Amino acid sequence: MTETTRTQTAPILADRAHYLVATATRAPSVHNTQPWRFRVTDTAIELYCDPRRRLRADPMGREMLLSCGAALFGLRLAVRSLGYQPVVDLLPEQGRVRLLARVRLGAARPLTTAEREMLKALPHRHTHRGAFGPGPLPAGLLAGLQHDARAEGATLAIVGPGLAYERLSGIAIGVSRRLRRDAVARADARQWTRNAASLARDGIPAHAFPATSRMARPGPHGRLPGRDFDLARGFGLADPDGPAPAVTAVLVTSGDTRADWLRAGQGLHRLLLHAASRWVFASLHTELLEIPVVRALIRNRLALPGAPQMLLQLGVADTTRPTGRRPADELIEP
């Protein structure tokens, strides 16, 4: 982009900064921590991580950067909605570890039909911990989701219903039992869950997770056991019982660096928005991948082509209650 073009497009970024940030932050984040900040410069919007919102169980910041990668894709999509190509510099300054990306306006280009559908799905896209509806995914959708992952430098590996799923489920049940006694995991869940009366605009609301009594046994009907967010407090209102998820999958990257984590987050948000445009949602199982030895075990037992970054179970649902988001004013640094 020429210097003249940069000068012409800079006011667009400044004038639409709140819209761009608000759109970016509809992204999924672990425990809905929303661990991101933004800064608007003369020529770009910069994305920063916010380590104060990193989970205790995430000392390396992998999940935090996955979340920020999702916000980066949301920012790219917001730029596309203005009719421009986003130009992204990933990890642009080695000495500034909080600075994850710098996004500028590139050439003008009309929105595609797929991008319009993703923007329409943005308000109702959510992490789904309740019951799925019956039936398979819409025809052709799964291949489309795999294409979404590839477009962002990742792979969506499908876990078959036979031996592969049995291996994954066995690992999940064992880890789930361990984590229910783990002080760090319990502290994270307690900090980032909300009761039904809460007005908080971050964390996981009561309607989005089941009560402990529902989580004390292996997941019903082919569901992987979920994290215990309730902790015997009686907060949880979601009901996970119902038909089996249609698909179990693992989002994989060839490497396991900070850049790979950001790519995985972008691929995750892209495929989740595509799925939500067809009223397909995902339960996201992060807890199994917080333990390095379990990540390695899952990679080996499932013969994955790279490092597992996210476990997903996808299914159709006809209701949605998205979680809260902090306003853009709180997220834009001076």
C-alpha cells in the first residue's frame, strides 16, 4: 500500500475504531476471559494480549493467544465489512511480547457472500454446553469447516466414531476426574463463572454451564465429559442431555509456537462463524490440552498431523444465548 493510500485510509480506522473493536471482541475466549486489548494508531489497529486475564492453568499463555487469535480474525472480518482487505503483521516487534498483531487497511475489495454470512452469524455464535439437536451436520458443511481451518494455516482433524473416539474419551474421562480435584483448575473455574443474578460482562454465565450433578459422570450419548464449572454451588442451568454431537474434531497446527497459537485462534473463529451461519455450534474442550503430557498423549494416540490446539464437538441447535462482552471503551488503550 502506498503512503498516499495509508494517509487516506487512516481516518477510517480512527472513525470506526469502536465498531472494529466491538466486532473483533465477539470472538470466543477461554472461560470468556476476553484477554485482549487494542490500540489505534495513525495507520493501524494493534492487538495486545492482557496477561492479567490469563488462566492460572495456562502459564505459557497458549490458551490466551488462541483467544487473541480469534479476536484477530474478528478484527480482520470487521475490516472486510468496511470494504477493505486487512493487511496483518503478526508478532511485528520481537521485543514487545504483548503486541500480537498490527492490522492496516489494504486495497478496497467487496465483501464475499461467505463473509456476509459470517458477519450475520456473529451475534448468535456461542460456545455450546447444552443439548444438541438430532441429526447430522448440513450437507457439505464439514468439508467447508476443514477448508476454513486450512485457510488459516491449521487442520481440522475428524475423530472417527470407533477406536479413535474411544481412545479420546478414555483420556478425557481420566483427566476430567483429576481436574475436579485440581486446586488450580477449580480456582480458574471459580473466578470466571457467574451466578444467574450476575451482571458481569465477562466470564461464563450460569445459563451456559450445567450443574455439578450433570457433570459427575462421563458425558452422555457420546459427549466428552466437560469441565466442572459449577463446583457444587448450584449455579449451572444448562442441560447437556440430548442427542450425541454430530462430529468430534481436533484443531491441529504443524508447529506449536506463539504464531501457531494465533493461527489456530483465527482458524477456530472462522470455522465457528461458518458453522453458526448454518445453526451449528460447538462445545470446546480446553481442559484436556492444558496438561502438556496429555496433549502429547492425544497427539500420539490419535496419530494427529501436528500439535492439538482445541477439541471440538459440533452439532445442530436452534436456540442461542451468547455470553456478555466488555464495551470497546474499556478495551482501547490510550
